[in-house]
Amino acid sequence: MSPHHCLLVFLLITLSTIFNGDIYLIEALNGGFSVELIHRDSPKSPFYNSSQTQIERAANAIRRSLNRVKHFYPKEDGAYKVLQAPITNINGEFLMKYSIGTPNFDGMAVADTGSDLIWLQCQPCENCYNQTYPIFDPSKSKTYKIASCSSKACKLIKDNSCKSGVGESKCQYKISYKDGSISTGDVAFETLTLGTNVTNSYAGFDEIIFGCGHNNHGNFVPSTTGIIGLGNGAYSLTSQLSIVIDDKFSYCLVPLYIGNTTSFLNFGENAVVSGFGTVSTPLASGSIETYYYLTLEGISVAGKRIDFETKVGLVGNFTGNIIIDSGTTLTYVPEDFYNKLEPLVAAQINSERVPVPKLLTPLIKLCYKSSPMELFKTPPITVHFKGADIVLNRLNTFYKFVEGLVCFTFTPSKDGSIYGNINQLNFLIGYDRQEKTVSFKSTSCRNFLS
């Protein structure tokens, strides 16, 4: 065994935690670990509203999707400005359970590939928004430690400041959102525990850098306790665990309407995507280190290819021209490209085209009558990333908004391109940040860990 792998195994064996009175060791590196991803519209989610219809949920997802575009490609006076995603729009579509501190304090956070900082509300609250869950009190945790201004952790946080007080100075963070909401507080270290009901095992990690928010005001959502950032930046959860998880994570997203099924987020060896049908594309360079960029070369419809040449929304000389994101519902492409794509798709469909319901305008452009759904025939659509051709099926390209109505999941954008989560359904998608690749494997995600 190499010295590198010896260190990894040592870290995994020593990173243990007490959870609900029992001791669980992290699985060995060869096993990795997985956590449940809860869609925000699932009955398991605190956001679930049983009175909403399927089309209302879909319309809300589309509106959140538009705000994700504004997050990834924010414009102010023609210039691009780096901002975190607006938490008022849930900051993503998937949630994950976690525990923080010693003893464990349970919470539910947004799992976001488009953010870096892990943060939650903390007592004492100078100005806290109304939160459904109890608010974390760091004074009751044996493992809580504030980061000093001279610490490496403080230097990793982009918008940091220093607060003088008794003893060593305290590092502070500040996040400003596009709607004017603000979160500020201490940069700190704490034990973080992740787990899954499927394997009944828990992974505990010491001294995870996070933001302990004491002043959070604006249009915040009460049903979550914060954000777990899975982005590509230096202080995201995936970056902080890079050695332990061998710089690998993956997810498999289940279609929401297929029974009581669960999506999963996988780390370490669990995250490896390989075998027959696996294709890989390089992680490309982009203007903001947090985001995962790919290079889209074109899209084919029934064998007819449209080349993708534009780099709308990017600044500087970068190779990436599209962001892959688990928190965006639709797939956004530039208007001129979409105007070539839609006619090719429409020409291959014999079903009755119907007006787009008002709830779905203006983003949805192409809808059809589809009753029954199994008789609705769609053309084969292939997304050509650099070095990887992704063959999408009907589930990925047309979404059933209500019984008898399906609509195209691509939409035009004036800002920039995003590869959304409907296109990612039933694909095991692995991020290998060491090899700088993203891999895709068509699979049944509902059976992924069964």
C-alpha cells in the first residue's frame, strides 16, 4: 500500500463520531459513503405543500431555475459581479440532513453545487430570520472553535473581516444576496456528521470550516437551517474533505414522480463512475472558481447536429461555455442556438402542439398533448460535450407537467448556459476533481443503492 493510501485509511479510521449514543466508524476508503438527497418537493421535504398541484410545483421550480441563472450570471451595469445564490429562492432543489457540534445538533440544509460556504444561523442572534428548526447554540458544543483572523481558514474566505475583542481577534464572514438579504457572523470550526438511512452508517468530520451566522436578515426561508456548499472553491465541503474522499463525489437524481424513491450524493470510492456506457468530459476553466464548467460542442436531433460556438455569459479566455448544476431545473442555451434547436425537435414530433400554459411562461416554449404518455414519441437528442456524447431520452427532454401535457426542457437564455437537472435524471454523474473530469453513466437511479 502506498504512503498516500496509508494516510487516507488512517484519516478514515480516526475520523469517528458518536451519533445518538452509538459509535460509528467511517467506512474504509474502498467503501466511501453516501447520503440521501431530498428533493424540495418531496413529501420528505419541509417545503412540501400537499395543496399544490403538480403544475404549480413545476412552475415554482422553473421560477427558481430562472433565479439560478441570475445567480450564475449576475449582471450589474453590464459588469459581472460574484454573488452567492439567493437563499430566498431555496438556493437549489435538493436538501440533505446533517448534524453539527458535540453533542449532535440536527439540521436540514440545501446541498448546493453552486455555492462554497457552509453556513447556518447561530445563537446568540443579533438579528435572525424566523426558522422552523431550532437555532444552533455554539456555546453548548464541546467542539466549537472560532477561527482567528490569522488562521488559514480566515484567509480562505473571500469576504472576510476582523473583529477585535477579548483575547484573539475573530474572523468574520459576510454574504450579500441579490435581493438585499445579508448573512454575517463568525468563521468557525465544528464537527460535522453526515449519514444515510440506507447504509445506517454515519461519517463524522472534525474541524470543518463554516459560517456561524449571528446577523441574518432579509427574505430568508424558514424551513432550512442553512447551506452545505459542494462547489469547486477552496472552502466548500468537497474541498475540505478532498483528501478523505479522494477528491471524488457523485450523485444520481431520481425522477420526482416515480414513487417514494430517493436520490443519493456519494463520496469517495462510492462516487466512482465506471463500467460499460460511461463517458467522461474534462472539467473546463471558467471565470468563477466555485462553479463546475464543461465544454459543450453541439447538440444533435435525430442525427442532425447544431454546433455550439457561443460563449455568452463568460468573461475572459476560458474553455468552459456551460455550467453543470444540480440546482437548476431547465437547461439554458443562448437564444440563437435555441432558435435552431427547437425547429429540429418540433419537426420530429407528430403529436398535437398546444399553447404553453400561462403558469409556465415565459421560459417554457414548446408543449404537446401527450395522452397516454407512452405513445408520445420524441426524437433521439444527443448532447456533445468535449470527448463525451450524452444520449438523452424522453424523460430528460420532455417533462410531464400534468397528465396529458409534456413540454421541452431546454429554454433560451440571454445570459449564459446551464446544464440543468432534468437533463441529468437517471444518470450517475461523477465529479473527479483530482483528474478534472465529469463522468456520465445512464442508469436507473431508483435502484442505485437498493
